[in-house]
Amino acid sequence: MNQDEIAALIAAKNAGLPLQDADTQMSSNDDYGSDYSELDNAIGANGEVPMSMLMDLTLPVAIELGRTTMSVQEILQLGRGSVVQLERLAGEPIDIYVGERRFAEGEVVVLGENFGVRVTRIISRASGPELLG
């Protein structure tokens, strides 16, 4: 079961739909069958999914240094060695996204030959299903 399917199940359960209806909304190439009894049993009477069921999910994390807008002409003139100026100033915190949601701020660090990000501020304390979007 992939993350989209799990999110669909959670949304369907929170909307009060029976899991069979949620199953028909998923992709037709579901290789895992339609037995979601374990998830159905784990979801509480209030519709909340226990955190233990979500802990092994992987979520996309993106680091945004900055943004800018460019004309098509400027984009076509880009080449090796071109520098694109961003709207963010040097030294300003960078944004850390979990999925589509801005989650934290940080600063760029160098780890050997790689870049990394040191988290300096958590913006959203979302957890569980609300972290999924």
C-alpha cells in the first residue's frame, strides 16, 4: 500500500465512508487486495489513526533556498556558469517543506562534500494525519 492509498483510506474513514467505498476510489492496479481490516480495526471510534501506524511512512522533504521569476528570454539565455539571483537574501533562513506544507526553517551547512540543513525553527507542529496534508 503506498502513501496515497493510505491517505485516501484515512480521508475516507474521517469522512465516514465505509472502507469498501474508499477501496473503489483507489487505483485499479492495487496489488495488495482489498483486505483493510487491520487498518479498519486500528482506527479508533473517533476516526483517528494511531501514530504507530504512521511512523514508518516516508514523506517527501524539500529544501527551498529561494525563488525568482524570469522571462522566457532570460531562461533561454541561461548556460553553464550563469547565476540566477534569488529573492531571498544571503543569510536568511531557508524553508523546509514536508510534502506541500512549510514545516520548518533552517540554515545551509556543509557536511564533508555534501550540503545539509540545520533546523533552526519548527513552524508547524503537525503530526499524524494532519502532517500528510
